Amino acid sequence: MAAERAGGWARMFAQQAPVLRGFFMRRGANDEAEDLVQETWLRLLRAQQGQADAIDNPEAYMFTVALNLARERAVRRQRTTYSTEDIENFGLQLASSECVEDAAERVQRRHRLLALLAALPERTRTVLVMQYRDGLSYKQIASHLGVSQHMVKKHVVRGLSFCRRAMVEEMKE
């Protein structure tokens, strides 16, 4: 009985293989069409072996398998592909003097600094960000905030002092 079913599948597949090839080619798989037809056949054989009952409509099942394969192929092709140049640049970055540990340490330092900045009074934090991130001078910051340059300097000194003390405390722990 299983041999009869397998023979029926083989006949159906032999008749439908050219149709499947055309199906895959219409979906842009010109170079892969024959491989996809073979993969359809393998999946059909696996399904037939795994099922105790006969599949009601083998032809419809075969085209469902083929459609799933075409969808899988489309998903694979949509994934980002990298050019040889991108891969070489990535390799150079990995081989550069900065290792993964350095990058991880830099990320940790950044998180600590952000936590320290969050602990500062708002005006002091604003002044430090404007000076170090935005690159503004004391005069520009004073003008923007409507305070004196002397007050800007006080905020910078206060903020840097706080950060240094906190970092020294962390190193002691």
C-alpha cells in the first residue's frame, strides 16, 4: 500500500515538475528553480512518510509546499546582505587595536557618566552638557541661559568635582 502511494506521488511529481519549475521561475528564482523543485519533492516524501493516513489532495499539498518554499526564499533574499567591502571593513575593525573589552569598558563608562549626570542638579547638568557635548564656550552658555560667565564656571567646577568624587568612590569599592 505504501509502495503504491509512493508510486502515485512519483508519477504526479514527474507530471508536475515542469509546472513547478515555471512556478518558481515566475517568482524570480531562475537560478534556483531546479533546486526548489527538488526541495519540494523531498518535503513531499518526508510528509508522506510521516503521515499514517493518505493526503487527501496530493497536488494541492505539493503546491502548498512549493508556495511555502517560495515564501521562505523571498524572506531569505530580503535579509540584509553585506558587500565584500563591508565585511573587510568589519574585519579591520575587529583586528584594530581596540578590542571588544575596550568597547565594553567604554560603554560601561558612558553608562556611569550618564548616571552621574542624572544625579546632578538640573542647571549644573545643563551647563556640563552644553560645554562638553555641544562644545559651547562659557560666554555662549551664559548668553543662552541668561546667567553670568562666572556662574557658568561655578556650575562646571561643581559638576566636575561631583563626578570626580563619585568616580574615586567607585574605584575604592
